[in-house]
Amino acid sequence: MEEKLKTGVNAQLRMHHAGGPVSRLLRSQRNKLVEAFFAFVGNAKQDRILSICMQRSPFSDSADRLIGSAEGRQRNTIISYALPWQTAQDPGARSLRLPYADAQFDWIYCDEVLEHVGGFERQYELLSELSRIARKGLFITCGNRWHPIQFDTGLPLLHWLPKPVWRGMLKLLGKGAWASEGTLEPCGSATLYRLASLLPGTPRHDVGHKRIFGIKAHFFLMVEKSVARASKDAAGTGTAG
């Protein structure tokens, strides 16, 4: 039984590797998320942008996709910062405090990081920290918890099982690096709305999505602070939503 499971998983992983069809779909999808970000911020060519991603690791090819997709239009105003992964050897939850001053950046682009810092409390800790250093707003992406494919592991449907069962299956199938809450805690639109509602002052926020084959595959949380709304209104561009 275990061998049959692993055979099926290996077939899925071949689809998920760098040249596979799932990987190609994800590249296209992430380009769409970048376009959604630039549509959200509007005419912000001079704005300072911080792009947050996860560090590369033996089990993840995380990269700064905003800089990789920006094609020079705002690349000179983007700074990249990679968060380290939580490991089993860490004595405790690593601080999510970032080495930046309050409101140091106009916009924060945080790409598929939220689900890799831990449970809800840790996710809010990160969101709160990003809000601290953002002057105008935030754009935070995550995979859809209920999409048939879990994009980090490349495995279909197993993440629909109860979490303890799913994490046990990941270990059984040789994907133990993803089996802890500290490295993978999937979320979705409801989690994003709930997190944003807890921010001080309850800034204006909304959640958008991008689909793959008609199914919502990725969500993005847009948080817009009052200074951004005033700037957009003055420019006559309206408010992003």
C-alpha cells in the first residue's frame, strides 16, 4: 500500500518540477498576481516597495517573484527581503520583527509567506509587522486552502484530510519537511479577512483571487491605509478593491 502511494506521489512530483505542467501554470499564475499588485497600487513609480519572500531551501525554490516579474518598470524602487524558515532545531518560534523603521516603505508585497510562519497567531504577528513598516498598504498572497492541489507539496487532495492525518501522510510519503505547522499552515480567504479585521484602526481591506481552470487557486489580501486613499483620490484614480 505504501509503495503504491509513493508511486502515485512520484508521478505528481514529475508534474510539479521546474519544467512540469503544474510548475508552468504556477509561473503564469504568479505573474497574474504581480499584475494584480501593480493594478492595486496604481501610479506608484516613485513609491518604495518591499517584497517579502521565503528563503530558498532544500525543499522549496522560493524566490522573489515581484522583482523577477517587474521587468524594470519599478525594479529600482523594490527592495527584497527573504524570511528564514522555521526549523525543527529552533529552540522556539523565531521573531518576525523586521529590520525596518515604521512606515519605511510605501507598499509591501508579501508572496506566499503567510502560510509558512506558523498558526493563526504567528500569521497575525507577521501581518501586524508588515503593517507597521508600510505607509500606504499591503498586498499579501497565499494559496487557496481548498484548491484540489496543494501547491507547496505538489500533492492533490490529501490536504483536505484532517490536519493530523494529512501531516502524518506527508511524513509517510517522504514530504516530512512540510509536515509541521511552522513550515506549512494553509489558509484561505476567510483567514485573510479575519486577520485584516484585527489590525489597529481596521484599515480598508478586501480579498481578491486568481483562478486556475476555473477554480480559485490563490487569494490576495489588499490593505489600504488612509494615506493611500487620499493620494489616489487626489490623483483621481479612485480606490482599489
